[in-house]
Amino acid sequence: MPLAATTEAHERFKPFEGTFRAEVKIWMGGPEPMVSTGTMVNTLDLGGRFITHRYTGDPSDGPFPDFEGRGFWGFNTATNKYEGVWIDTASTIIQTEQGDVDESGRIWTMIGELPAPMGGGEKRSIITLQDDDHHRMEMFFTGPDGKDIKGMEINYTRQA
């Protein structure tokens, strides 16, 4: 039964629940990012044990004109780690990551690995809960020189 119980860590999903407009910036080698927009709908799932993410990009002329993504985020009471899974229409990769929240309960650091075709190496996502209506996800990759490279930033604003 203890593995099935929700904890204070699961309560931290509640501010993310709802519908959010997203502004996405992706850096693909140049100094200026590609910018796109979309809608993220987050729902608490399975008695609040997980939060389900459902993203739909606005139609665009960019490299991902009909972008969609799905994800799950949870807190594993066996390992005491947050865990995430993400899939989308830009690849066939199932991305996984795990990590922790800081003492403030507002900044999560999640670590995953990139497969070799995408450069290989570590991927680090920082999710910052700014307030109940705004949060940001920043993704960093380890470059060939061992330094962090910012690859993505998504700013979310609550709509409902």
C-alpha cells in the first residue's frame, strides 16, 4: 500500500493542472530561436498520482507544422524522485527523465539522456513554477566542450 499512496510531492502537481498557452523557443544552431505557440492541457490522473500533458501546436509553416506531444509526470515513492516521459510528432523517441525539486518547492531539475542521433549526452530540464498561472521549462544540452547549451524554452500562461 505505501507505494500506492499519494504524498506531499504529488500535491505539487496541482498548480500545473489546467489549460495553458505556450510560447516555445527552440535554438537550432543559430543565435535567434525559432518561435512557435500552442496549447498545453494538463490533467491530474489516476487519483492525483500523475499529471498528464497534452500539447497541440498552433498550425505553422515551420519544420513541425502539425506538432503534437504527450507526456506524463509523476513522483515515484520507491525512489523519491520525480519522473517524466514525453513523446511527440517531431520524432519516434520516448524521452525519459528523473529528478528533484528544490527546497522552495518551485524549481524542478530533471535529467535525461539524448540518443546518439540527436548528439548523445545529457539533457537537463529546469521547470520553474513562477506562480499558479505561469511556469517555464528550459532545456539544456551538454555541448562537445562539456558546457551547457540552451536548446529550448517554453513559457506557459494559464488560460483556464
